[in-house]
Amino acid sequence: MNWDTYHITERLRDIKYYACPHCGAQAIVLTALETEQLPERDENGHCQYHCIAYHRYFSVDAYQSIFQEKGIK
């Protein structure tokens, strides 16, 4: 594993879960299908999350501000 892959994997572990702003349930960061390591980003570059309990989608920036809360896709 090279340095970049290690760094990405460590960062992904740090941001893997986030509490859903709608219900407080666990949400998981969406990852790119091609790599399964890089998080999916919205049009503003924020990480996207999926609430497992209520199937809601939302984005979170580096300062943990929540954006674009959406219902079922």
C-alpha cells in the first residue's frame, strides 16, 4: 500500500459514519464504485452520506455543516 492509499484509507475511516440530521440514526459515507475508497462528493465537493434507517441523503462539509438534505432517491 503506497502512502496516498494509506492516507485515503485512514481519512475514510475517520469520516465513514455520521449521525443523520433528520432522525439521528447512523448514516454512512457514499464511496465511488470504481475505487470503493474515495468518498462520493456533491457538486460543491462535500462528502455525501446515506441514512441507513430512513434512506435519506445529505452532504457534510469539512466543518461538519450539513447541506442538501434529501429524502428517498
